Amino acid sequence: MALAHLARGNVLVCKEIAAAKGILVIIRCIEIGHHHAVLTQACLALGALALHPNNKTQIAEVNGINVLIKLLAASQPGITSELKSCQTATDKNHDSRVGESVQEAALVACTNVVNSSESNRQLLAELGGVAPIVACVLFAHSGVPVRNASQAIANIAYRSDYTIAKCMMERADVAICAAIGAADLVCEDRLLEAALLSVHVFFK
């Protein structure tokens, strides 16, 4: 929790945490953590650190994107067989780790790590990361994970024919249109904004 708060909005602190190998420590916490609170705070910290351009590269280099994908893939009934085959037996046994708060935080981390980073967008798509994010749109039980997943898809697909194609292959457009149709047009304006932004990115 301390790292998550320290990193928010402070570029200098983000650089210091990365220099002290804090990114590697946070990713390790996500890999081995069993408690929702620990996983949520670790993802929030990673997402805050990912706002710094240099940290985006480091997160990718130390396998952080793949770790986030595996976390999101846990407990998702809609992920593809290809992604399931990449999971180890240990990963499958950890499904209970991932509650809604963990999903929300992991999606924010994915959104930030691919923002303004074409290489990270492509890496996330190549590693099969689009499928579990689309599954969050389809199977989340409340609006916040749907909103965060829609924002993540918008960032992944931004100005990249390759990642747009990956999103379309996973039927991200269908999932997001379904979310828009099911949303409360009066009360869920932030969800609608994120969903409509992602649709706009597909055709920009």
C-alpha cells in the first residue's frame, strides 16, 4: 500500500522506486501473493509506476506484462483455450486469489503499461492478453471492471493495426457493444465513456 501511494503522481519517486528494484519486488508479490488485498495493492503500485515512460520498458523486461495477463486469466470462464494451455497447474489452483478488486487494479495496471507504448501494446497482444481483458467485459459482476477493461482495450488498440486485429479476433467489439447495451445510460456514464472510446479507436 505504501508503494502504491508513494508512486502516485510523483515522477521522482517512481524513478527512485524503480532504481531500488521495486518493480521486480512488486511483480514478485503479484506472482506469489494469495490475499486479495496484497494483490490489489501490488497491481495499483505497478499501475502507478507504469505512468513513468522508462518504467514501462522495465516492467515489460522483467515479465510484468505476462504476470498481469496470468492474473487476469485466473477465474475467467471466457478465456481462450490457447491462453489456458499457457497456464501451469499452479496458476489454475490460484483462481480463488482473484476477486473483483484485484481485477480492477490489474486492468488499471494494463491500461497504464500500454499507454503511449507501441512495443508494450504489441507484447501484451502477442502474449494473449486481449482475451482475459475481453472476458472481464463479458463476465464482470459490476460496472467498474467493465469500465477498466474497456479503457484497457482502447489503449491496446490505439493506432495499431496489429493490436486492433487482435482485439477483433477476440470479439472485443462485440463484448463492448454488449456492455454498452446493458449499461444504465443515466448512472454509468464513466463506463459508457470508456466503452465508446474503445469503439471509436477501432475505427479511427
